[in-house]
Amino acid sequence: MNAAIIGATGLIGQLLLQKLIDSGQYENILVLGRKQPHYLNKQGTQVSFISCQLSELPSLVLPFAVEHAFCCLGTTIKKAGSQAAFIAVDKTACIEFIAKCEASNNYVVTALGANSQSSAFYNRIKGETQEALAEQLNQSQKPERSRRLWLFQPSLLLGERKENRTLEDIGKLLFKLISPLFIGSLKQYRPIEAEKVANSMLAHSLEAQNAQSASTQLVTLVVNQDML
């Protein structure tokens, strides 16, 4: 079984990469990105790194066939510099990565509240990405090999980031203090540790390898509350 991951230097991605290695379920793991992530490899898994700009994804030639593709890309408008640059990362690169991998199982981090009809720019782009991915996979289905998509929708992520996101850090502290108040219908909005999101992505990928327990649903939404 071979896997590919993009966004492996981010909050969720760096945790997920290590978990994929530690699982011992993958013979080869391909990492795509601008910077090589840090990891420990005690399983003998072959981890390959291709250094590339996101704009180069369509022209890449992958060294092996990929069965499981994991997309953990995510930025902010402040870090990206503009709405157009944000779209290039959170939408365009995500779609192009999944298209390039042509994997049977695809695991993508989006966000709580993703909705293509939302008046909020962030949620709208996340929603548009989800719809584009679902349409892409639907059009590429083959009788002998179905392609499936899991969309993970976390709320505000908790965890140690390498880069400084001042406003987000303030929000994290505030939400962490009031998190116990998120009960009942509000529980779905509770901030979530990146570790739990990574755990959920790994769990769904491992479950999909079990023919008896695996769902046949083409698109699966994994909402924040499911991962808490």
C-alpha cells in the first residue's frame, strides 16, 4: 500500500505523517511540498520527498502509484497575502494534488462551516473545494475501481504551530477557556486538538483497508463533533 501526503509541515500534516509511518501499513509514503518535514522512521517505511512549489503539481511525475492520498493544506489570508493567493493554496493546490495522485481513497482537511453558498470568504472557498473534489472523483469513477473521498471538517485547531498566528493564538486561548461551555448543540463548535484530527484521518484510512468494515459511500463528511 502506497500513500502520498501534502501539507506535512503544517499543524495536522506533521502529526499525520508520523502516524502514517508508525502505523506500518504503508510500504511507500510520498511527501510533496516546499520544505521537507521532520519525522522519525522506525518502521522501515520508504519515505520519499519531492520538493516543489504548489504551482508545479500538475507537471509532476509521481514515482509510484498512490492508493491513499492525504491533503492537509491550509493557510490564512494574512499569510498568503491576498484572497487570490489563499485560493491558490486552499482550493487550487488541493484539487490538483488529488487529481495528480489518482488515488482510490482520498482524505482532505477542509473546515467546519464549509459551504459554497456562504457569505464568509473562508467558508465559501472551503465549500467550493469540497464540491469540486466530489465532482472530480465522480467524473473519474471506473467500473473496476471506485474512488472515494473523506472530508474532515475541524473547528478551531489547537496545537503548537511553527509559525506565529497572533490573532488565531488569541482565539485559541479564549476558546480553550470557554470550551467546557460548548455542550449540547454547541459541542459541534468546540475547538479541537490537531492530534485528534490526525488520529481520525488515520483511523478512517485503516478502516478503509478492511473490506468487511469499510463503507461504500463515495463521499464521507467527518464533522468536528465526530473527531472530538
